[in-house]
Amino acid sequence: MNHLFNVTGADRLILWHMDHDRIRKTWVNNTTWIFVSGSAYDLEFLSRQLDLVNWVRYSWDAQSDIYGLLKGIRIDLRPSRIKMMIEAIETIGYGRKFMVYNGDINPSLRYLSENNLTLFPIESLMSADLVPEIVTIDGKMSRNGLKSIAMDGKNLDPSRRESYGEIEERIRESSIVVYGNFGKQSESILRKVGDFGSGKFQPRVIPGSSFESYGQVHYNCNRISIPGKICIESSSFMFSEAGLNGLVELSRISSMPLETASLITPGTAVSALEVSYALRKGVLVPLYKNDHEGEKTIREMLATDRGGLVLQPDPGLYEDVHEVDFSSMYPSIIVRHNLSPETLSRDRGMQIPGTPYRVNKAKRGFLSEALQGLLERRLFYKSVKHLNRIYARRDIALKWMLLTSFGYTGYKNAKFGKIEVHEAITATGRWALTRAMRLAESMGFSVIHGIVDSLWITGNGDVNQLLSKILEETSIDIVVDGHYSWILFLPSRSGTGSLNRYIGLRTDGSFKVRGLDARRHDVPEISKRFQHEAMELLKNCATKTAIAEKRREYYALKRRFSENIRSFPDEDFYLMVSPSQHMEDYAVRNMSRIVMSKWKSMGYEINPGEDVLVKVVNWKMRLVEPVDGPGGIDYGFYGKYLERAAEPFDYLMQCVTKSGSGNRPNKSLYLFSE
Amino acid sequence: MGRSTPTLRQATDTLVERFSRMKSCMRSSDMEWFDALIRMGRKHSPEISEAGLDPETGFFISALMEILKKMDDLTQSDKV
């Protein structure tokens, strides 16, 4: 089978095929075109200017964008000349007279879409991925340089020259190089491969950078490029989340080459998918979006510019609880309720609850159509993910794309986004959750908590009947995500229920935990170990009485940890520190600043978003060291982490030991306590 | 990306921060009651947000509702 797995280049594209375990490359001359629309007068003027350039070929044409047919000029040219041509058109039109389409599309994506080709094609959704030979390279750095090398999981001696020859041979045999470079180890390894070997695989290093996403600062480490190889950094977002199968799936459905897919965010992948869909359907893609937010009153803005509905739970322990979840709620709303920039208006179609907008359901919306395939694919892999790890990984990749597909509608530069669509989606989401609540209450349940697309309910009603009724009314799939013997919603510092900190024991004996140390990456292992052991202790306690009976054992466990804290291995006290800004920007001398300052004194610069593993030697003296540095452990400092790790379980014990308190044992927190 | 106005919970936090300045000159015995009132005022944030009320009005409606509920609880227990 001739299997296309990569496309590189621009004016002259290279198509990488796999043909019975052999890699073949074919070269294709690539010409492309852009489309320019504007008033007839301005287009006439532009055409006269184009007549003066002898290498430009153009024709008068009519093509469609998502809103309808446009008359304009199609200019045929090589991809490398598009940027220059657009600059000239903008100069001629004073940057406002012309709208340019199909002007900034990745050449590989465009070639694949216009020729209806797919990367990593599979015969059916259940088929396995056909991936070329892969080599994995990683290692560890010490202060004196390379400490160890691991190639395909095998350890090599960094001091032996032959090791680098062995690596070069494996790179030669492989098409994909997966490398870890958070400590710059692979840079170091591959430079030596380049120096000691034939020099054919000399790496090119692209410097890393910090970036912010959803309020969190991340760091992309230095990237490596090797001529003729697909290089994937192992800590890149999608690879670390969904593995190679997830990345291949992303490449397959977004038409982005594998290496590019490993570098982009899921949001950019969704954008690529939409652009690819538009090209396959013959719909023009605007260079700059011209879909500005419509005028609205301040009252309208306050009413519509809102997110999902999040209820306020009463903190406490609840028994026999069902968690019901809308499946891919926001993408389902886009698809099933036909939300797209061109279907939304204020005067035509069905009213969207809680907004001044209406949706025209007579015509299929572009966004809704483009995301339908993605949604159906994800719901399929979600239903079969338990069968095979490949499906589970594909499901993760698609889940991330769907998650960002909604947010992308509100992004100012999204090609097919519009803020009103974003508002209509959240409004419909709030309406759906409220309908689900009402139906649950009318069918014998009481609602404990709700977060955007999930509800926690308890009662004697028929859950399956409830789900059918909700699906019937909202047109959004809904499933039981968990049946809990008990679930504990924790109090926040203010005493009200915390929205996203809870621990629940499912009827199958597994726990669902959110917001606890056991799931955090910025706490020492000892905190996690304590919480895991506490959960292990409680895993067979399906009732309040059973939990109460474990009270003594729990307090014994707590004592064992605090009294024997010195007996735990040093690794249990290592802390992951991820500064969110530059050292100079910290106003107080907190952990991040102390660590950055310490590393700077050792000659290393820590970038915002970069993770560093440290140990606290003496917190009073603000003494923090690298994990292989001098000094012991400040057990007093870590004791406070242990106390914090025990708080949720202390609260659980407090809940089960209060007599006659029903589902809300914490009534003392309220004004009129019994 | 997405919304540009603060959520009602964020607006209520600012309001509570303003109210909490009262605590500095409050008797210790009153502080507990004050904290309880704040908790009650926060309780119905989602509904207040849905109605588009201003945070201050919403806060007091929420607190009044919770006080009514507690009064009802007490009346019920008296009947028993």
C-alpha cells in the first residue's frame, strides 16, 4: 500500500510515502492562487496594476466564502511569492479596499486538501496506524555535562565514542526522531553525533520560549531539527498527552504534517481542520477576518458575555450520587444547534435563550458542518477506547481539539470565529444544564452540584429515564459518568463549598479526585503518598458507618506519616517549582524567586514556565538546593504539606462522626447551627 | 479569548473584600456572625448571575433567602 505520511516544502513539495517498509520521496511543482475581492472600480484598478507585472497570471472569477458568492480576481502564483503579492495589494488598496482570501495557508495543508489527500490514511476507524521507523533519544544532564544516554530505552555510555556512532546508525534507519530536551540533553547528544559521525545529521537548534495559555505560563524547550527527519519533542503538548497515535490522528484529520502537529496547540489544529474543510468544499478562507463584534448595549453585553453555569455546592458528604455528563457539550451545541457566524443574526430564525440572537436552521452552517465529522469521530473513539490503547490515544487528541473548538469561536483572529457564536454556545449550554436540573428534580432527584456540563444528583428516580428525557429536550448526548457510593465536596477557605475540590468513591471501588494534592504536580511526593494511602484505606468503605469504623486506622496512618517523616526517601521531598514570570518581576521573595536566584548564582537561567526540581534544605534561612545539591531536608517545612494533605480526610472524618446530620454534616458552618 | 467582563463570583469577591474591612474594628464575638452572613451572601451566585442583577443586590437577596430557610428550619423543629 502506498502510504502518504508527510509533506514538506513550499514551491517544490516533497511527498513522503511508505511503500512496503521502504520510504519513497516524490517531488511536486506547487503552484497556488489567492483571491481578491473589492468594489468593481477598485478591482479594475488592481487588474491594470497586475497587467504591468510580467510574471503574474490572473483571471476574473466568482467564488464563495461562508456568507455567499463574491466576484473578484484570482491570482495564480508560487507559494513563495504570496507574501510579496499581498503586501503589494495592500499598498495599492491602502490596506482597506480589498479582501484577500486563501493568502496564508500552510502549503502542505493546502496541497493535501485541494487534492483530497490524507496523511496516515486508514481503511476504517478501527484500523491501526502505519507509522515509519522511530528512534527515541533521551538522557540526563549533570552539572558537568551529559550524565547518561538512553536510546530506544537502552542505556549507552556517554563517554564512549561508539555510542554516538550507534545513535547515528539508528537515526539513519528511522524517519521519526522522538527526543527529550527539557534539560538540553538531546541537543548535547545530537551535537556529538554530528561531530563524531559522518556529519550528515548535524542538528539545528531553535531556541525555546515561554508562553501563556488559559492563565498558566508554560515553557517550550529548545527544539531540534534534523535534515530529512521528522523530529518530535517528547514534552510537546499533544505528544505528552496523547502519544504518537494521538499525534498521528491529529495530523490525519487536520492535514498538518506530523512535525508541525507536534508543535501547534490544539486550537491551531482545530483552525487547520476548519481551513482544510473549507478548501475541500471550495469555500474561501479570509486572510484577515472581517467579522467584527456587532453593536450591543452594555446591558446586553453583561447579559451575554458569560461562561458556563457553575452551581454552588453545600460542602459535605453525600451518599448514592450519580454524576451525569453532557458528552462534548459545546461542540455538540455547535453541531446540533447549527451555530456558525453566518447562521446567527438578530432577526431571523429560532431565538437562543438568554440572548438577543436567533439561529437560522434552514441553511446548514459552515462551522457546524466542519465540526460534525470531528465530533462523530470523537464520540466513536470514546465508545471504543476501552478496547485498545490506540483508540484511547486518538480519543484524547480529538477530545482536546473539541475542547478548544469552542474557545476558538471567541478568538479574535479565528478564521471562522465570531464572538456572538461564542456567546450563543455558552447561553445554550446554560439553558441545557438548567433544563437538565429541572427534569432531574421533577423525576425524584435533588441536585447537589453542577459544573458547566456535569450534574451531581441524588435520589430515587430512574437515571436512564432521566437521561433519555434530557437528550430528547436538549438534543445533546448525556451519559452517567459515575455512580458514587459517596462523594465529599470540600469547603473552601471562605466556608462555602469549593466548586472543584471533591473526592468520591465510585461503586466499582475506584476514586474520582479533583483539586487534591494527589493530582497536583507542585506538591512533594510525600503528600501524594499520604493521600493515596488514605484512599487505599477507605476504598472498601461504601457507607458513612464503614468510613467511621476506619477512623482509628486513619488517625494511626496520619501519626505514622508525621512521626516517621524522616524515614521516607529523599525523593519524596522533591518539589517541582514552575516560576510564572521573570525573577525581577517577583515583588516578594517567594519560592519561585528564591529558586531562580539560586540557579542564577550557579550559572543557569530559568525561564518562566520551566519546571525545576528542588529540595528545601532550610526554609527559615530560605535555603533551597537542586536535588543533587548539598544539605539535608527541612522536615518541618514538609510537615506543613502533610498537614494540608490530611485536611480533606480530616474533614471527611468530621462529617461521618457528627450524629444525625444527614447529608450536610457541616451545619455548624452556617448561622443557625443545631 | 472568550469573555471580557468579570464573573459575578469575581465581582462578589471584590464586594466581600470591601465588606471585610469592617472586621478590623469588630468585636471577636461578632466576627463569626459576619463570616456566616458572607457565606450566605455568596450562596446563590449562579442564580444572581443568571438574572443579571448587580452583585450588591444579589448578595443581599442571597443572604435573605438563606436566613428565611434557616428560620423555616427552626420553625419546623419547634413544631416537632
